[in-house]
Amino acid sequence: MRVEGIFSLAKVIASGADTGTEAAKRLEFLLDELFPDDDYLQETVEMLACYHPEVGRDVLGIQSIRDRLVVVDTYLQGKSKTR
């Protein structure tokens, strides 16, 4: 269920349907919990941790987060095929 939750949240954020911090924090938590030893996904966790659109000056910007999550989706699909 949790990996499916990652796919679902990543798609929602990447599509722009939900670009709020709640969704980003949920995704950050799931990635960190399920992939603590994966450097690429831990970089994504760090990116999500820096995302705060409500202050008007998010560190990376929503487009950077959305672009990253499109790649994360592909990356995770590749990982799930090797499991």
C-alpha cells in the first residue's frame, strides 16, 4: 500500500492537482520511511523538505518539484520491476 501511495502522491503533485505542503510532507515521509538507503530518493526527500510555497518564496519552486517527481515516478517503476 505504501509504494502505491508514493505513486499516487507523486502523480497528484506532479500534475499540479495538489501543490500544497501537506501532500509534499506526506510524500517526503513515505519516501524517507521506505527508501532510507537510496541516495536519489533521499535527495528528493531533501527537496520536498525545502518546499514551502505558502511563504511566497519556495526554495526550489513548484516546477522543480513537479519535474523531479516525474523522474521519481519513472525511477520507482524501474525499482519495482527489479523487486
